[in-house]
Amino acid sequence: MTSGRPSAPRRAERSRPAVPELIEVETYRRAAEAVVGRTVADVDAPDAWFLKRGASPSLVTDAAAGARVESADRHGKVLLLPLSSGVVLGLRFGMTGRLVVDGGAPIGALEYSSARFDPAWERFGLRFRGGGSLVVSDARRLGGVELDPDTGLLGPDASTITAPQLRCALDGSAAPLKAALLDQHRVAGLGNLLVDETLWRSGLDPARPAGGLDAPEVRRLAGRIRSTVSDLSARGGSHTGDLQDERHRGGRCPRCGEELTRRTLGGRTTYSCPRHQA
DNA sequence: ATTGTGGCCTGCCCGC
DNA sequence: TGCGGGCAGGCCACAA
């Protein structure tokens, strides 16, 4: 699209949903700590499609009913609930998944109108002895529940990734930097918004071959990944980046005013500044 | 093996 | 005013 017009009409100021990337799932994890130590009375799995990797309502019920929640952990975008039965419950939230603990407002509720929380969107739930519940609400059904997820397949968590870990994750890869950072096997926890924000802050072109970064660039990127996660966590979500308001056709670089490049990389819509991301 | 593509799913935005 | 196409993106199956 050619410029000439000042810019596309600015998107309505209405806040956008916080897509569940690492930051949001960490918020869910903290909320889930409220149920640690409780015993599962019953499993509610009304949507069998939501159960992945061979899990079925009866298998999940067998694993969870009567078991105590031992802890609430997270790796990347996966929320892990180890149970006293020895089974670990893995919860993924896809793009629109929310966690509702004890019937309170779903995390991120303030981002939405009340109509967004249709009871029909409840895909999975645990009810606890003595009351309370933990429910996954997901309009789009892109999330899921699995038993004993293999976290060994995931890369190091983005929030604490070190330069050597990042080098290892990117080394020898010809894939675009954007695609490599989205790949949960390489780095766990980053989604589309966080990657674009991080690369913009790093001054790195998302199309650069991932393995082509030199050592200073890898160090810089590792630091930016951590600081971006930390910064946006403090602001309240992965949608609070500096680039966010300009993520639309005709959007402009918040730093230099150049029109942002919009393209598809790693299968995702990618915005970057052609002037200072190289 | 790695990298790329398309499909899943469905609410919602926008243009007609 | 209503309708319908396109868009959103995490994740997986599959293709090259």
C-alpha cells in the first residue's frame, strides 16, 4: 500500500484483548496459585475437542478427581498443574483462552465487555472439594488441555533467557529471526506481539536469517527479550508495547515516524521499521 | 533434517 | 440496517 494519506484511520481507542503470551500466562499462573493445596472434586470437560493428545474426559477425570494440586508452574505459554496423582495437567490458552479462578472475573476481564464471557465458552474446569473452581474459557477453542505435556520439547523460557541460550537457539538456522523467535521449541513464551516489539526495540530486521546474528547482536537481543517481557509485564500485558498502536496498515514508527513495513513472516503479520531495524 | 504453508476455530470489524 | 468477507494468531499436520 502506498502512503500519501497521513495514515489509516486510527483504530478505535477501545482496548484490545490481551493475547495470552508468556506475560498473560504468568498472570494466570499467579491466579492459579490460589488453588494449590486443594483437592479436585470433579472435572468438567464439556468439550472433548479441547482435550489434546489422546486425553479424554474419563482419562482426565481419572487423573485429577481426588488428587491435590501440588503447585502452579509455567513454561513458556503452558500452565502446568502437577497433581498428587503424579499426572501433570497442561493448560494452553491459544489466542483467546482465559483463566477463571473461583468464579471471579477472568484475568484480563477489564479488557473486555461483559458479553465476551459467554458461559458457552467454558471448555474445561476443575471443581474443588470445599468449593471453588478453575475454569478455562476460550471462545475460539484454540487452546487445549493435555496430560503430562513434554516441556522438554520447549526452549528456554523467554523471561530468563541468557545470551548463550539464545545463541544456541538461533545458531545455524536459516529461518527468519521472526519465525525462529516464535518457534516454541527454540524459545518458549514469545508470541507475535512480543516478538515484533522486541525486534523493534532491538533494531533488528525480523527477516534477518536467525543464524546470521553476530555475538554482540545476540547479546543485545537476549537482553531485549528479557527487558521487554519485564517492561510489558509491568505495564499490564503483551499488548502494551510501544509499537502496538501502530500495528495497522499505514502505521508509523513511534521512534522516527517512518511508515512501518507490513509483511508476513513466520506465518504471522509482522510490522517493522525499515529505517532503523536492520 | 529444516523451513514454509495452510487449516483449525469463531468473534468481530469493516465495507457494501 | 443487515450481511458477509476477511482478519486475528497459537499450534499442529503436512508439504517441499
